[in-house]
Amino acid sequence: MKQLGSVLALGIALGLAGCERAPETPSADTQAAVPASAPATPAATEAAASAPAADTGAQGPARLDGYGPLTLGSTLDEVRAAWKEPLQGEVPDDYCHALRPQGAQADDVILMIEGKRLVRYDVRNDRTVAPGGGKVGMSLGQLQTLYPDRGDLTPHKYDERGHNLRVRPAAEGGALINFEINGDGNVTAWRVGQTPQVDYVEGCS
């Protein structure tokens, strides 16, 4: 009887000890059953890697509202102060006059000043990208792909085989882009400005 009592006492002690045991750490199988964010599949990862980066619009100095540090509508004094470097050209009156950067930037841009304000700028090189992606050297077909909804094709004044693609502003009162296209169907120059100045075919001549 004494031996039987000892066995019963030992069983009770083990039972009580089992009730106080800390929860076990879930096994790998148990963790897999817990809802979690599913890892990307190889196909999804590949698709994300091949997707084009979002267009931030940062294509260079040319903008619909200005060029580099300059803003369309700025006064002549504001233009000179913002550009910081000397500009070639004189503006003795309120009529149309052209200013150019000096030195290595001389062929980058031509600034049109009328009424002592910046009203337009012209680009004739293939390094600078126009707002929306157009540039010198592109074909008419490429331009029409970039500007499918707002581009109006008009005859060129001096080249009977040439054209102008005049890109209307997205919002009322905004600036326009005019691409000059030669008889071979390629862009030779473009300009940004508001009417009527953007339509001056001879510039300030």
C-alpha cells in the first residue's frame, strides 16, 4: 500500500507540472499556416523589374512654363538676374529682340524678349528635349505618337514640302509648342511660347 501511495503521489506531481508548462514555440509547419504577406512569385518579380520607371517629367531645362531658371512672362531684369551669366543681345525698346547665352551654351537656346518680357524660347539642337519628349531629328510620325491629341499639322511658310506641328496647350492660356519639320519629314527646330509670339515664323526679324 505504501508503494502504491508513492506512485499516485508521483503521478499527481507530474500532472501539476504539466499544467504550468509555457506554450511551445510553433513549429515551422505551424508558422506556415499563419496568414502572412505572400512572397513575390518569380514571375511577378520579373514583371516588376521589366516595367518602365514612372515618368517624372524631368527631361531637362525645357518646360512649358519656361526654360532652366527662367519663367515665361518674366521681366528682362528678372531674366538677366536668373540666368546669372551674360546674355548676347540688346533690348533697347519694347519691340521683339533675341538674347542668346554666351560661350559653350551659345547654341542651346534663343530667348525672345518682347515688351521687355520673356515671351518665347527657340531650340535648334538635338540635345535638348522639348516638353512631352519631342526633339530635333525626330520624324513627324514619332511626334504624332508623342502628341496624339493636341497636334495640328500646318504648312511650312518657306518649304512647300515641309510642315509645322503645332501642339495646343492642355489648359486654357498655357504655352504652345511648335515643331518645324522639313521636306524629309524631320524636325529641324522647335519653340515654346504663348500666342501670338509662338507663331512669329521669322522670330524677331
